[in-house]
Amino acid sequence: MSLFNEMRLGTKLALAFLIVAVLPFTILGWFALTKSSTALEDQSFAQLKSIREIKKSQIERFFAERKGDAGVLVETVGSLRGEAFDRLTGLRDVRKDQINHYFEQTFLHLSTFSRSRIVSDLFVSLREYHHATGVTPNGAYDVTTPEYQRIWKEDGKEVSTFWQESGLYDIFLICSAHGHVMYTCAKESDLGTNLASGPYKDSGLAKLWREVVQSEKQSVVDFEPYAPSNGEPACFAGYPVFDATGTLIGVLAAQMSLDEINETMTDRSGLGDTGETYLVGSDFLMRSDSFRDPENRTVLGSFSDPESGKIETESTKLALSGKEGTDVVQSYLDHPVLSAYTWVDVGDFRWALVAEIDVAEAFCPVDNGGVPFFQKYCDLYGYYDLFLVDSSGYCFYSVAKEKDYQTNLLTGEYAGSGLGKLVKKVAETQDFAFADFEPYAPSNGDPAAFIGEAIVHEIDKETELIVALQISLEAINKIMQEREGMGVSGESYLVGSDHRMRSDSFLDSNNYSVAASFQKKNQAKSGMIDKALMGETGIEIGSDYTVGMTGVD
């Protein structure tokens, strides 16, 4: 102050004039700088806000489209299911008609033949031989003499011709009074035996003889092991033979050919790789050979080892109770199959007739080049994998076929995984569901997210199938890492409620990619992230950069 006082008046005036002249410019400069800085900041905020809204819209649209994909996929699988059932039902009905026709025609021919002169003439010769040789009621019928051989060869010639043309396994002429097997075309060990008291008195042929003699009507006996035919199962049909006075003199019996039945039931036309049609008796043993299990579930195999050869499934039970229908069921191999079932009545017994095909094949057609439909779908829409899961939780189809394929996602090793949780939720709610990213062991432990929806049975409203999709992280990263308007240091990213990344960081991909954030347990935390996860939207300045934040549900 003393220095100012000591100044000359002129100096003081000059200094005052200088201050008065410079101060406005200084103030104006400060205001200009402040206004320019605010404008740049507002511009940056506006740009970030615009990018934020674009990204949010893109991500929300991405998941809305994924939900739409799931809905369309469920409709597609439902259509494939309907088409497959239509084909299977058609095959089932054709097989039923064929089996019924086979038995009707066979019975008609045998009935006509039993009343023919050929049969009556041979019976006369055999009965005369019966009396001439003094055969006793409980004794055997002697088929070793030259006279019998002559009768068999000459008098039985036309019967033998009929047999050869019929496709039957064997034809028998049996004495009605005592059960003597007086003639057979195949000449097995039953020829000459007594069905009333001999070694085969408990056989199917003996049962048939008793039924025909008692009723004097046609009868049929179901398959059971028959010792003279190497113990193989045999089915018999029998007809009464009367003389000119109408007196019952014998029984014409026929041993049905299993080859004829198998030729019809094992026809592969229209059945693809896993389809089959088969017959099952009331004892749940096979009446035709299985295509899928030729070791245990042939007719011979099932009778030889009933425990391994039975088919006691929902479909066979319903068919044997006289019901006809279609459903997705567990097969005898414990695989989910499309099953079309009905019944066939043969004489007094009933067989189940079933047509089945694996759901994986039925629901996944391939193009002319052998490429599966669902593989093309994943490639086209950018999904990592697609799963089809039955109501029990069994994953019967997967495009990628990782370790989750053919496991039970409700009770198995991966029940606690993201996919397992999704399957459980969809099964319970029968609605669309989403499982957030978390490490998924079958995909090398990489984080995975899933969406899914149920196919519900039209009648009982139970969950029938679940369609699930594994979302590709690449599609999300493609949206979030678009660099337009981000400059050198800008970035946009997604963070989950666990503070782990849901898209890869651009600035620190080593530590804050999705995979790294789960592997290293690195959490992305800030006040702005917390606010966004609470559903807030806003603009703030962080310690090092400007951050635009928002929540995406």
C-alpha cells in the first residue's frame, strides 16, 4: 500500500486506466471459456445419451426377437410333431389292416380247405390205417410203417401242395376222438404223438385240439414255445372236420408262419432310421420281431428271456386295454418316442400294435444334403445350440451335442446349471423363460445364457416338450462393441446384477470380458452401475471419463 502511495499521480492514473481497460476483457474471456467448456460437455453428454439409448433399444430388441424366435420355434416343432404323428398314424393303420387281412385270408382259406374233398379223403385213409393198426386211445400213432409212408406221400400229396403254396409253417390232421397227430406236412417230432396223453399234451397244439373238439368251431391259440419246432414260439389255428353225416371226425390245424407276420411288421418303408412297427401280446412278449432291439426283443428272444424281452410301456398297456391313440412316451429302450398305438384281435386274444419313431428324428428333418433343420436354424439366427427336452427333463436332441446331450436336465449332472434351471422353470410355468449368463460346464465352462418355451399337450394340458436355445455372446458383443461415435476411449458395456460383465469391455478385455469376469471373479462396480441396476437412468461424470448409464430388463 505504501508503494502505491509513493507513486506519482500520473503513474497511479495510468495503472488505474490499465486495470479498467483489461478487467472487462478478462471477465469476458472467463465467461467465453466457461461457456465453451459447458457447450463441449453438453455435446459429449448428448452424444453419450444418444449412444446409450441406441444400445438400450438394440439390446431390448435383441431379446424381444429371441423371445419371438422361441415362439416361432415352438410352433415349428409343434407342426413337425403333427406331421410326424400323421405319418405314424397312417403307418399304424396300414399295418393293422395288413395283419387283419393276413389272418382273415388265412382263416378263410383254412376254413374252406377243411371242408374240401382233399382233406376228407385223406382223413378216411388215415382213419382206416388207425383202425387197421389197432392204435389204442392212449397210445401213439405208428408212422413208421411202409403203408403209412405210402399214405403220407400219395394220399397226402394235395395237402402238401396246399401247404407249400399257403406260406404256413405246418399243417396237421388230428384224430378228434383221441388226439392222435395222424399227419403233418413238416414231419417234426409231433407226428404220431398223442395230444391227450403224450409228451406234448400241454402244448399249444394240444390246447387247440381240445378247444376245437369241445366247441366244434374254429379256434386260435396264441404264440407260446413249441418243443417240436426247436422250442420256438408257435401260434395255431384249427378247424373241425366232419364226415358226410355231420359227425366230427378230426381237426385240421395249421401252425402260423412267423415269417409272414414279420414280413409285414418289419417293412421299413416310411420309418426313417429309428422308426418301427411291432406286435406285443397280452403277456407283453413280442409277437413280431423288433427292429431296434434284435437281440432281446424278437419273438424267440422275448420268450426265451421274458424279463429282457418284455415291452410293457404306456402304449402297449393302452392298446391291450382296447384304446387307440398317439402320444410322446418313453420307449422300451427308455428313449422318448412318438408312439401311435392300437390293437388287433385274433380269435379270443388281443395283441397291441405299435408304430414308433424317436422324437429326435421325427422333430428334426434333414435337407437333401443331409443337413439337419435345426443346425441350419442355429447357423442362420446365430444361436450357439438348440435343445429339445422331454417332460421328464431328458435332453433327446442337441445341435452341438455337448456333454448335456442325452442327460436329464432335471435330475442329472447339469440340473443345477443355467439350462437345468431354465428347463425346470419352463416345465413349471409352461411359459417363456430366460436364464442369465453363468459358467456352463458342457460349453468348456464358458458363460452361457438360455431361453426356452414349452409345447403343451392339447388335451391334458401337460408339458410335453421344451424347446431351449443357448444364446451366442457374439451377437450381444456385436451390438455393444459398435465403435461409431465412441472416439478413442469411449465404450459401452453390459453388467449383470452380480456385477459381472454381460458384454466384453473394449478398454480392458483381459480383465473385463464376460469370460474373464466370471473366471477371475472380477466385478464391475461403481455408483453409476449400482444406480443403473436399480432401474435409474442418468448422466454423470466419473473420475476418469464420462459414463452414460441405464438399466436394461
